[in-house]
Amino acid sequence: MHINEIKKTKSGKYKITIDDEVITTYDDVLLKNNLLYKKDIDDEVYDQIMKDNAYYDAYNKALNHLLRRNRSIREMEEYLARFDLKRQDEEKIIAHLQKIGLLNNQNYARAYISDAIYLRNEGPDKIKSALRSEEIAEDIIEEEVAKIDDDVVKENAEKLINKKVKGNHHTSAYQLKQKIVLDMVNLGYSRDLVLSILDNIDISDTDTLALEYDKLYAKLSHKHQGNDLYNKIKQKLYAKGFDINAINNYVNQKREF
């Protein structure tokens, strides 16, 4: 097989014309196979060119993959599995990326935690779980999570909880608190922290109870009257988590009109 032309492209790659075939490749492949000084190659050299080309193609794509954002080693292994590489070549790429400092699980954990805390308002428990799913070593997780400022975690939790309280117009105080605890625990905040914040927030049922009463009255008054109507309303309000004493007091007040 005869090398007719080697031409550098604007992207920095090279186009090699071998007989009637054009191969886009890299300078590493040219140097490794001494192609700048060869005019003719045999099948063995051609096969090596194709193998090296596949390797460097995967390597350069891995570099671009890393430039978009930090990746864990597990993510990179998963990414390289898309390419038709031998396992030893995948390991070689990963080892080289680690050696030059572009692939590092501790750096990944540090960057992930920063985004989770300041951009996504996630709590420490969810962060730990996410890092474990990326197969980050437990000592790295503990070391980096320990650096999280407790005051920032508390401030984030307070903002989220206050937002949920202010946005509530249909749920009883009891159900709202239960929902907030569940939501916040799912976000990675400790139950004790959430409860301590809720203890310092005055969550009143009055406005919500009035709204729910009006809705139930409008819905049930078409089918029920008198004591039956008010008993049905009380049952529905109690099922929604409102305090029984507050329900009785409010319904009795409405009956006087």
C-alpha cells in the first residue's frame, strides 16, 4: 500500500491518503508508526495505524468529555466502554488522565459538593449517597463532606423550608410539616435539623382552614344539609390533618351566620 499524501487539517488532525483511502488521524499515530518517512506500508503497519487511530480517537474524545465538566473515574470508565477498545487500552487512557491530573476522584468530589450545596441546595446525606454511587472512596467522601460549612447547610434548609411554608395554601399545619420533613430528608438534610427549624416557624392553620372549609361547603352543600352537612365537612377537614378543636371552633362560628 502506498502513502500518496499526508495533509494537516485546520482542526490539527491529519489526513493520510493510502492508495484510494483517506484516513483522518493524529500526530501521535504518525510519529508512532514513522509515517512521515514512509511511502509504502504493509498490512501489518496498516492494521497498527487503525488500532492506534481508534485509541487516540477515544483518548481525545475522553479529553473533550472532561473539559465539559469534572468526571469521576467510574463515569470515565462508562464513557470509554462506548468505544471498541481493549480493556488494557481503556485502563491506559484512564491511568494517563489521572497522571496528568485531569481525572481525580477527590477533585470530582470537591466540585460535586460545591455544586450540590450552592446550586442545587442538596443536604449532606444526599451528597454522600450520590458520591457513593460514583464509587468514590469512603475516606474521600468523609474528608470532603466534613469541609461543608454547617451554617451554610442550615441557611439553605431554612430558605427551602420557609419557601414551602409560604407557598402552602391548601394543606393543614400537621400535613405540611410531615411533607416538609419528608421532602427535606429526601434532599439530604437531617431530620433533627429540619424539626429544629420547624419548631421556630409559626405555621398557622387559620387561613388554610378557612379556604378548605369554603371549598368543602361549596362542594357538599348540594348533597347535604344541616348537621349532616357540617359533620361531613368536619370529617373531611379532620382527614386533611386539621386540629379537631380548631375545626369545631371554626365550623361552629360559621354555623352561627
